Amino acid sequence: MKKLLFLVLMSFCTLSAFSQEEEKETEKESEGKHIVSIAIAHSQVNKGVIDGEKQWISLPSWEIAYNYRICEKFLIGLHGDFVTEQYVIEESEDKFIEREYPYSVILVGTYKLMNRLSLEAGFGIEFSPEEDLNFLKLGLEYAIPLANGFETILLIGYDNHIHT
């Protein structure tokens, strides 16, 4: 299994070597290998419960992320999310789980589809005093460059809790 994962990662890294486009050396150097980011977000929960009724709820959250650029097109990273509110989710028709300020740790792989557009996927664990939950993450992000090498990112992501 490890050999297969290694071969897949290396194929992503070598695909860009056969590209017809020529890239300036200064652009490659400015990208860097280590990327750290902080984000303010709203987590959307489709199984939220308010006053006994199932509702879609929006919860403020923070994210800190570290990514390492393996090659031009592929990054691997460790992300951490922290939801700043308590809430209740419906696991089944008669079972509810209270989530008290949960935080999660996610191992994420990112593939750059185009210059500013990337696809990310990963696996994580959400920790809360009541119960820890495993989940899969999938996202599409678009980077908008700012001054001095900074950028802002628009991200559409989906986290699917595995046993809920």
C-alpha cells in the first residue's frame, strides 16, 4: 500500500516536468517549500439541531494550516480547525450529540489543478469532550494574490463524518 501511495505521489510530481509551458526561475523560487496560514471561517453543519428541530447551522471557526510543497503541483499538510461555539448534531432519528468547542486535526493532500485553483482531500479527527469523530475532507480552493507574496483564498469544503 505504501509503495502504491508513493508511486501515485511521484506521478503527480513528474507530470509537470513534461509540460509545454516554460516557467520563470524567479516564480519557482518565490513559491517556497513551507506554507503556514491562518483562516477565519464559518463551518456549515447540515445536521444541526436547534430547539429540537434539525436545521442547517453556520458556526464561526478558526483554522491554522501548515503545508509542505513536495513538487510544483502537490502539497501535503496538517490543518487544525477550532469551532468557537457549542452545538448539537443529529446522529440518527433518536440520537443527538452535543459538540462543545470541537477542534480537529486533519492530514490533507492538495493538488494544483491550474495556476490558482487547487483540489484538497484529507482525513481528520474532530475532538470534543463528549465524543471524538472521524471525518473525510474534500475542498476546492482559489487563491487570489495580494502584495508582498501574500494571498487570500476562497475555499469551498465538505467534511463528511464517517459514522454519523
